[in-house]
Amino acid sequence: MIIATIAISALVWMYASSQAQTLSRSASIEIVDAQIVAATGGDSGKALVGVKNTGSVAVTITKVEATDPAGGGSCTSFTTGTTINPGDVAYFSSTCTGLQPGKRMTIIVEGSSATNEKVSALGLAVVM
């Protein structure tokens, strides 16, 4: 009887422990740096966006986009598919079109974890 009680207690403890680990794993990202620079004498340019994995599981970035909400410029040729480990930062670059210095651009970053948990981050950058 005592052995059965100990065995059941051990099973309950193992189950609770595994659930606590599952709950403590989270996926999240944030934009830590964003620079958009227009070329001299034209409306083209380049963008650089830094994304940090602030969660506790690896995240694969599936979309990085910088656009003018008013429809002016866009930077959409970012290379995606990069996996970022917890605590690490990855940088994404793109060429841009339709840039106007001084305009604000919205930056959207999306991705997912190995468990298909969706993550996203939103930011703003001023075209220099």
C-alpha cells in the first residue's frame, strides 16, 4: 500500500513537473533596432531591422516588412526563414522604393516557434 502511494505520488509529481515546463516556455520577439535610409537624390534606399528573441524557445522569422501607412514607400524584399535562439538578435536587410526622408514607416515582423506558436512585433522608423 505504501509503495503504491509513493508510485502514484511520483507519477503526479512527474506530470505536474512536465506541465510546469510546458507553461514556462513562451515565444516572443521584439524589434530592437530599425534604420531606413533613403539614397541621395532618389526615392530608393535600404532598411535594416534587428529582431531579438525575448522568449524561451527558438523562433523562425517568416515575415519582415516596412511600409508607409499612407502608401508612399515600402521595403519588402527582406530574406526570412532565419531561426533566432532565445536571447539572440538577428538582423534583416532590404532594398526599398518610394522613400521620402522624414516619413514614418511601420515595421511588421512575424514568426512562429517550433510548437507553431505565432509571434509578432510592430515598430516605427523614420526614413533618414
